[in-house]
Amino acid sequence: MKAGAARISIEPPLGFPMIGFVRMTEAARDYGLPLEATALVLDGDERVVLVGVDTLGIQAPEVDRLRERVAEAAGTKASHVLLNWNHTHLAPPGGRSFIRALAQVDETELSARLEAYVDDLHERIVAVARYAAERLEPARVVWGVGSLADAVNRRERRDGRVVLGWNPDGAVDRSVTVLQARRPDESAIATLVGYGCHTVTTGPDVPLYSADYPGALREAVREWTDGECVFFQGAAGNVLPLVCFTESEDEAVRMGRALALEALHAVADERAWPVQVEREGWGSVTPISLYRRRPVEAEEQPIAVAEERAVFPLQPVPTIEELQRMRTEFDAAVEAACAEGPARVRTAAYHARWAEQTEQKVRAGTAPTELDGPITAIRIGDGVIATGPGEIFTEIGLAVKERSPARTTLYAGYTNGIVTYFPTAAEFPLGGYEPDYGNRSFGQVAQVTPESESILVETAVKLVQEVFA
């Protein structure tokens, strides 16, 4: 096949609000680990485009149009494009829906500037795919899997309820899944690293734009390989870094470099281009056997793509009467929070804004009863990337991996959209943020039903089996 890679800065102007931390009251005053879009294009049986973007997420319908534009720029089909969000909480909104749902922006001028940034961000995502496609050169790929114990299940059981914290007994996928494209001399064109963990080592008290630990990962991989690096966020919906919400980027740098070491270790003893070992006689006083690797003809590494748009039923949408009752309670909470400071006000307003927007949709008859999003499987050689369009729980990604026929499976949540949180069916009865009201972070009128777990798993497994038929 052929491979090409590129990166582009997506550095926003200072002064924008950042989303992901509702309690964050300050706009960005500085720049930290750089926000970027990075791309790897692979061309063989099919041409696929793999793009990592430092943003919380971009929702439909904006993301659907963006995929089409990326595909056109890179010379392929929209179904062959994966746009993966690293989900950093220290970046401006990546799409207009998040400006409305989370940014809590009322100033017309600032809102217009944010929309201009969104347009520019999308242009840069298209551009980086085009640059990568223009740099195609002969390549083969290797896959590898390592492990990094820097992540923990965050669904902590405390006093009969679930809070966000540490649940050491909970499932967590700590695998570091690596796809590396190499030239005939085995030098790296690009290294794609998949890891499933929220990008929140740096907390809401640090008012700077930051890619979090993926930024440090990319810097280290570039330094050590002279090739490009793309990060793909995994099934991180219920996974936190062991050390998170710190008041500096020190932990992000440490974790990113540890992830880079493990990623390169995972493929260090793999060869992309096949060789055979030949013996040569050599010596002077005594005979010596020398063994040398010689290149041999390489078998084709197939590329295949399958995609399906999955439909996720919603739980019952609150009635107008229920929403009015909620609004009364939420508005009272906002008023009471005024005495406690801006952070508390923003937290209370998060719920009040959702209730207001949902009531408007119910009254207008536009409240949906289901949501949808694409699920994709891309086979590359003897490995596969399988995706889900949201904040997928780690158990769901593990279930797909366990049933995949591929030698290596990289599961990527946060890809080609970000619909909502997708908990496992077993977690719904326990309640807590993700199953009870995580949908509010995405502007959705209600949360998906527990059946969504099986829809995600069964659809992904079917598609992976299809590309390995």
C-alpha cells in the first residue's frame, strides 16, 4: 500500500470559553500542549483517512458534512473517513451544537467569533487530510498491543450511589493499540496510537488550551521516530486517568510520554517488510558465520471498509408538565447558587438550560424518540479499527475486541460524531451521571435505552466479520 501523514495546528484565539468542565468560569488565557489535527491516509484496495482532532467532539449533522468534505479532499468515500475526537476538556466548542448546549455564551459578538473558529477548525481538518493524501509513498503496516496502567474505572460506589472517582474493581481496558506505517527501510511514516481514557489529567483551574496527554504523546513519538503521530481516543466513557484534574500540565506530560514509550515498545520487534535470513561465510584466522536479513517479496496487506448507521432508542422524553417542574427546581438552584460563586452558578445553569431547550423541542413537536450514528470497521492488514459514535463504556469496547476475528483490534469511541454517553445495560439500574443525565451534556432530550449496548457491540462485530470475510 501507500501511506501519507500530516499535521496542522488548530490553535484558537485566546479568550474563548472551553467546554467539558461545566464549573470552569475563566476563558483561555494561555497555550499549553498544542491543539492539532493529525492525519494518516492509507491507500491500497481502498483509500482510508484516519484523522485525530483535539476537540471535545463534533456532532451530527455538522460531522456528516465534514466527513464528506474530507473524503472529497482526500479522494475517497465518506464511509472511508474516520474523524476521532481526543475529547480534551480544554478546548473551545468544535461545533455549533456545543456552542448552544455547553458554552453558555449569550454575547452575540463572542458567539459569532466562536462560530468563525468552528468554521476555521473544520477547514483545517479538511486541509490536513488533503496534505496527507498528497504525501503518499510506498508503505506497509505493523500492529502491536501494549498496556499502560494509568487508567481506572471511574464509577465509584459510595454511600449507596455512584459518583465519579475510582472503582478499582470495575472493568477497564488498559491496552495501548498501535498501527504504524513504515517505509521499505522500516522508518516510521506515522504511528497511530489508541488508548481509552478521558483526557482530563489537567483540571478546570488551569485556564489554557491543552490537548492533554495526547499532546505529549505526539511530541515524544515524533522526537523518537522522526515520523508523524495520530492519537485515537478509545472506549473512555467510564474511564479516568489515575491522576486527574491537576493544577498544571505536569501529569499530562508524564502520562503522554509513558504512553509513547509503551506504544513504540509494542511495535519495536515487529517488521513491516518481510525478510529472510541468509548465511554468509566470513573470517580470517577462524571461520565465522554471518547472518544477514534480505528482503523478499511482500504479500498484499488488504484494506476493507464496512459501515452501518445504527439507531439508538431513547428513554421516554419528559412531558411539558415534568419539564416545567424541573425548570422551577433548576431555576431556584441557579438563584441559590449566586451566593456561592460563578462555578456553582454555571453548574446549576447546566441543568436549567437543558430543561429550557428540551421544553422548547417538546412544545414544537421536534423532540426525537431515537438517535442515530455511524459504526465503522476498517480492516488494515491483519488488524481492524472498529468505532462507536459517542462516549462508549470500556466494557463495550472490550466486548467487540473479544469477538473480533482480527489479530489486533483497535476500538475507537468518539468517532464520526458524539451522540451521548453509552453505558452498559448493567450500569443503568445503578444510576449516576452517565445513565441518568449524561445526555444533557450533548443537548439530547433523553438518554438512550440499555439496549444500546447490544446495538453497539453486535453491529461492530458484524461489520468486523464482514471485512474479514
